[in-house]
Amino acid sequence: MLPEAKDYKRIGEGDRGLNTGGMGAVSPVPFATPGFMFKVEERIIKPTIAGLHKEGIDYEGFLFFGLIKVDNDPYVIEYNCRMGDPETEVIIPRLETDLVGLFVAATQQELDTVKLRVDPRSAVTIMAVSRGYPSAYEKGFPITGLDSQLDKDSFIFHAGTSQQDGQIVTSGGRVLCATSFGKSVGEAADRSLEVLNEIYFDGIYYRSDIGYEFRPTEIKRT
């Protein structure tokens, strides 16, 4: 099992407004305690794998479980044969085990021999989107600040960007995201916000409250 993550779908702070492809994510998830994850594994993951065997499906690759917590119990919303976004941008950076090695082990039926190593720190990604998203939005705005000094604990992932006349410009609704590590969700989120504060394009918008329910009371949005 790869590390778990929680994403934030609503466009507005405090999880309000229209649904999006994802405005940010955190990993690990503070409420995903060992007891909760035991439920996930016993009630969902193992029965799913058993079902694949029963149906004679020889599946190799990612199996992504989209879950929701209701009264401290996990329920399945969706399955995917790819990783989710923006969950990927916090899961993969935390993965210390070589990803290509995992792919090779999967093709050679040797995944059971691999020990997964995961960075224990928190990772938070925050998505910067175009004005108007997830409804109509414009494209082609130059992006500045991408060459700002990043430390080894922060990354920028491009999504809806392209090159135009030698410059990076916006080309989608969800434009880019900043991922940072921290000792806590709050510290990681603050670092990602610092990165995004140095980036600009016309109409840039991002939520400043990603991970709000796991952060100090004074920064929670109402």
C-alpha cells in the first residue's frame, strides 16, 4: 500500500462552491489512524483483491481507492486504474522507495519482496488555477516567479501550462501546484503558500486553507 492522501475538491475556502478536479491535498492524513486504516484494508482492499482473483483478472498496475469517511467508517466512492491528482503530488514525493524499481518488481511478480520506505514528514500541495475555473476561463497569460529560489523541500508541478515564444504561459484551468514538506500539515502548507506567493499570472487563484481542519484554530476559515 502506498501512502494515503486527502484531497480538496471545492473551489472555495472552507470547502464551499463548485467541485473541481482538486485544489490541493495532504499526506499523511491525520484522521487515518491505524484503526481506521485497518478498516480500510480489511473491509475494502482485501475484498477487492479477492474479487479480482475470483473473477480471474490478472491485474498489474495502480489500483486507486477513492474513499469517503462517514462516522469513522470508510466507504468506496470510486476505483481508478491510475493515481489521483492532486493526491499524486503529495504521495510520490513522500515515496523514498524507487518508483521504477516498484514497476519492475510488479512486472516480475516480486512486489512482495519489496519493502516500502516512506518519508514520515507531512506533504501539502496547493493548486493554482485560472480565474473563472471550474467554469469558463481564459488562457495564454504569462507566468512569472517560476525561477524563484526553491529549497529542497518544495517542488512545483506543471499541469495547465505551455511554452509560447520562449515563455511559460497558462493553458488550462488548473495551471500548476506547489508541494512542500513540513513537520506538520500547517508547516508544509505555509511553505507551499510561500512558493505560490512568488508566482503570478493574470487571474491566479489558490486556496489558502488547504489542510485547514488539521491546522491551528486561528487559521481555519469560516
